Amino acid sequence: MFPGIKKPGTFEITGSYTGDPSQLLFDTLASSQTIFPFKMTAGMQKNTKTATVTGNCFVTESEDGPYEANKKIDFKVTFQKTGPTVVVIA
């Protein structure tokens, strides 16, 4: 590493695992080592502004569980950003 080269960070999403095809896609993307575009939006300044972040990433970790009777199933997916990331605040 040297000055001027930024190390891209990671981000995670979590939620309730339902077996929806969009959730099943994470394992496919991880095993095929696919780089794909992402877009995230988040409220800022007490939700008076919105930040939109776009770029490319790949899946580094995908996990679900534990599986227990009569309880919701959690999932977590970790993404590694790659290449430039664009942040727009409006």
C-alpha cells in the first residue's frame, strides 16, 4: 500500500431468512465469484437528506441460521467493494 491508493471497504446486510430467490442468489454469486453492481440509500441529517452509494462488489461471506423450531432464521451477507465508489447526497 502507498499514498493515493484507497483500500475499498466492506459492508454487510442482515435480515430474516425466508428462502426468497433474491436471498438464494447470494450463495450463487459467492460460489461463482461474480463482481456485480450495488446501490445503497440511507437517510442522513435526521432524514432531511438521502445518501446514495453506487459501485461494484462481490460476496465474501454468506451465512444463515441457526435453524430452530418456531423461531425466525437470520441471515448475514458480507460484500467487498471493488473499484471506485460514487456517493451522492441530495
